[in-house]
Amino acid sequence: MEQRSDLEQARALFTQAIGRQFEFWGFGRVFGRLWALLYLYDGKLTLDEMAAALKVSKATVSMQVRRLERFGMVRRHVRPGDRKDYYEAETDFGKMVKTILRQREKEEFDATFDLVNRSIALVQQAKGAEDRDFVLDRLQYIKRHFDLLDRIVEAILTLDRSGLAGLAAMLQTVRKAKTQDKAEGE
């Protein structure tokens, strides 16, 4: 029985960990494992090499790599005279988070926030309903937190490469919201 080196074990554990996190966030385990594999690989890999390394089908790898490309998490390279595509991971974590927030989460946040605002408007029109004030208070409470979340996402999206100024502004927004919640008695 062949014993894996510490480096191979570390790569396997990292790949497993990232796969779990990406699955938790709704991207899928293979999606995360592919990015992790490329992230810890010093060079570029083909679809065949990735499929062999993760013991999954080339079709699965191809589909997930296209998704990774759309989120700016991998880059495709071509070599003159070679028909295969080669891929490498994006290593700027901040850039990846911003792309994901911009392309996936922000759209979903905006749709959710719109529905909450429409709910509040309907409750405000529901004059005389027995539990109107209770429902309105609950919706407005959630709306304040959603507004905070929206400001945090906007702050993250405006971070520059160093990110320090944007991060400081984001933390200040969080502090203000906490102070406001305490003043209103949450």
C-alpha cells in the first residue's frame, strides 16, 4: 500500500475542505474541489488531468470549469499548436469574492429586498388587521438588517486592491447599525 506524502495529504485535506465550503454556499462540492486543486497546483492543468486528480468524469469537470470561469475563479490558457485548454486558479481572493457577490449574491439580495419592501407596503395598507402592528414591526426589523447587509455588500464591492479604506468604512457601517439596534431595543 502506497503511503501519501504529507504534501499530498495536505492538498487532499484542503481540497476536501474547500469542496465542503463551496457545497455549503450552494456552488457544489466538485466546483470547490476543482478550484482548490488548481489553487494549490503550481502551473496549469487540462480537463483530463483535473478529472483524473479528483476521480470524476471529464464531463463533470468541463461543466464545473465553465462555471468557475464565469465567476472569474479560473483562467483558461491555450498553448500554440496544442488543442487542449489549460486552466489555472485565480489567486486574488478579494477579487473572487467581489465577482461572486456582483454576479450571484447581489442579484438575489436585491430580489429579496424588493419582496420585503413590497410586504411592508402591503402590511401598511392592511388597516384594522388584528396583528398588523406585530407583522409590520417584524418586517421592519428584518428590513433594517437587510439594509445593513446590502450596505456591507456594497462596501465590499467598492474595496480597492488594498481594501483598507473600504474595509474601515464597512466596519463603521456595522458599528452604526449595532448602535442603532441597541437604541431601538432590537
